[in-house]
Amino acid sequence: MTPTISLDLECPINPVFSPYAEAAEEWLGGWIRRHGLPPLYADRLAEGGIARYAARLYPDATLADLRVVAALFTWFFLADDECDRASVPSPEHVGELVTGALATFRTGRSTLAGPLGSMLTDAWREPFRRMPIRWCTRFIGAVEHHLKGVVVEARNKATGHRPGVEEYVELRRATSAAYVAHTLIDFADRVPVPGRFYAHPAVRAFSAAGNDLLSWFNDLLSLERDTATSGGHNLVLALARQHRLPIADAADVARGRWHRTMARLPALRAAVPTTSRAERRFLDGVEYAVRGTMDWSFESARYR
């Protein structure tokens, strides 16, 4: 039996929240139900507060753009559920989903059947129409990185492979979809940041640290569930296995790793050479994603 683990994580990042959160939440519930999901699952998905999650990450988005981001988030959660509906998912099934999703992102036309296809096509329509090609290319690259990680995790579970700590950390940066959320900052802010900014090593280091913080928090939060279903894909479980530690001790190590990374975040941000408001807003958005993920996770029905 997994012991009760105290999160004990103090986040110094101030919370933010969109004034359009409740309006977007009301709209999202209807949008989910219109796409033909089984009623019980549609209701459960709608009760997850996903628009409120988007509202914590993109507080300055217009209502229309917050709806778009919330719909995209909902699709990613739905796809995650589809891949995780068995403790040992079929790599072939996951691969087909990934191939179809990437084709839709690249063309704007649905290649997936059922609600997964119709929801993705609907949610992606406005970004695909409005955003410049360089942004779409960057966004699709982030999506591909995420979905390839999902495929690797499915293969690991099918073969019984349990990743070591550093292998897991790299894989978790993909499966978390944090880089997808980071790319959406430009969409929500309506000012795409130049590609050279994203390519800067200091920006990449800051973005990776933000990804780790929200990913490791989620691993601590969902440890009990992951012990039963993740096949070792959890930072605490990877630490326990690699270092032959009891789960409670491995959780202490994971918390220490989280606190050290959080303590480094201001210095990592200060090392980024910013020259525009849009670039500073991107850095803000990475921080909002950390705090917003933590706050939303405690309030969402998805984690109860």
C-alpha cells in the first residue's frame, strides 16, 4: 500500500486568474457535450474545471481565445485518457491516435474518427487560421514532442521497461505537454515571439525548469494512482527503484529536487536576455503554468 505522502511544496509565484474564467467554463461544458461523448464521461470531463485551468495560465487572453485554449486543453486531456484507459495501453492504438492527431494539426482537416477528431478539428481551427506559419510550425513541433513521449511511455508499459531517473525526467518533459502550453502563450497574448528567442539556451533552460516543476508536482500529487497504473513512470517511483529507497524516502528526495529547482528559477529567468514585452510575457507565462497547475490540481474534480 502506498503511504500517504505530504506534498509540502511552497510556491513563491503569485497566482493569476482571468476575469473570463467562469464564462469560458460555462461555454466549455456545452462544447464538450455537443461533440457526442458518452454523457457520463462528458459530464466528468466538463466537471474538471479545464477552462479554469486555462484561466490560470493565460490571464490576459480574450474570452474568445480563452475558449480556444480551454478546448485544446480538453482535447489533450481526452487524448491522455484514451491512452491511459488501460494500465498497459496498446502501443499500436496510441501510435494510430498520434499519427491522426499530427495529421490534423498539420492540415487542419480531421483524420480521427468520433469525438477525438471533431473536437480537435474544432479547437484547432482558429489558431491554424490566425497564427503565422512559423508559430504553427513551433506549436506542432511541441505537440509532436509530447505525443512521441506518449508513444514511448505506452511501449515502456507494454514491454515492462521502467525508466531510470534521468531517462524518466527527459520523458516526463514530453508527456507533461508543458511545452505545448508554453507555445500557446503567444496565441493567448496575440504577439508571437521571434524564433531566435525560443532557441536561446537560457530560454530553453528556464522553460525546462518550469516544465520539471509542474511535472514533479503532479507526480507527487498522483503518486497513489501512479503506483497502480503508471508502470514506474513517476519521479518518486523512478527514484525509489534506482536508489532502492522506500517510497516515503523517495518522495522526500523528489520534494528536495523540486525545492532546489524552484530556488534556481529566478536566476534562470534573470539569465534570459529579454528585449520586448512579448518576451517578458513568455517568461511570465512559464511561471503562471507552474503556479496555475498547482492551484488547479487542488480544486479540480479530475484529481479527486
